[in-house]
Amino acid sequence: MKNFTKYEYSRLVGARAFQLSLGAPPLIKKIPDFSSFVELAKYELEEGVIPLEVVA
């Protein structure tokens, strides 16, 4: 995982959690038991499968 600033990290996790809450399919094959979309978005970001990027 790239070293993101805390602002980039929270923006990416928030945007992906929003997508998941609107019905976007998870991008990981085996989904562990998560209690929220935010936890799932964090896991996807740590695994490097999140479909978003930071452009400077």
C-alpha cells in the first residue's frame, strides 16, 4: 500500500464506503465478516484492490 496522508486515506476509504453502501460489489473474493462498509473499504485499500487513485 502506498503511503497516503491521513486526508488521502480518509477520502479514499470514504469514497469507497459510499460506493459499497449504494450497492457496488466488493472487489475481494473471500469477504471476512465486517460490521460496516467502512471496515470493508479499509480492507480493500490495504489489499490494494480499491479502484481509486490519488492524482496530485
